[in-house]
Amino acid sequence: GLTNDILYTAAQGVRVSFPAWKGDATKIAFVETEFLDDQNVWRINILDLALETTVITVLDGPAYLFTEIWDLDWSRAGDCLAFSAGSASGKRRSSRHVYTLCDVSAVQGGSPGPVLTQIIEGGSGVAWSPDDLSLVVNSGGELVEVSLRDYSTETLRKGGFYLDWQRSQ
């Protein structure tokens, strides 16, 4: 049956959103938002269920000038996260882009840390391909596949829709 186990309780005034299970169900990535110094501060955290529900911040939004973070998805191999983020690009608007954050386990190991890569300018919503070689994003109102080998793009469908490739074993 279903249980109502609480895995994580955020501090008062902190919002938790966009949870994404790692494929082997040992970790949950999520976005945490806190209002500090008259602005929202966005972070990507990982809840490690194998380490007594330890929470590790793998990306601190202000350090990268991100004004918003959303749409997390784990790679099938479980070593990378893809996400959408906004960054300040002038006084009126924020730019939205899609990124990957790889080697996320390096945060714990004392190595150089995760590697952040911008995958495509513009766009939001992310879904990994079953082979981890591409992402599908919503870009400019179109569903676009982006190759992670050479960052080439192919429009799959006109009209923006979000999708999740069926997980394959």
C-alpha cells in the first residue's frame, strides 16, 4: 500500500519543487527556493536516501547568476542532471536556457565538482533519450532534439509540448 513517509522537510519559508528520482531510486534531485536579501535564491539539491537522507547542494543558483531553475531530469546512467534555468539578461527579461550538470556525485568526493554545460540557448523542459545521447526540449514553441555529441538540433514537432521518453531497462 501507499505510505506517507516524509523524506525531507525544508526550512520555514523554503519551497521545494521539481523532484526527480534517480533511475536506481537511491537519490532524489529537487529545486529549493528561498527568499533572501530581497531576491529568490534557487538551488539544486540531492537527497541521498542511502546516506540517512543526507541533502547535498550540487548547484547554488546565485553563483551562476541563475534567477530561476526548473524541470529537472536525471540521465539514465544517473551521473548527470538536465534542467532549465533563467538568468538575468537585462532589466526587463530573463533568458531561459537548458543545461546539464554532470559528475554530480563529485560534490561528495572532494574532486573538482560537477560540470555545468549550456546545451541550448532558449528552451525549457527537458527529457533524456533512453541512450543518454540527446535531450528533447521545448524551444521557441517547437519540440527539439539536441544531440549531446555536437549540440546539433532537429525539430521533432511544431507546437510546444513536453515529453518524457519512456524509461528503458
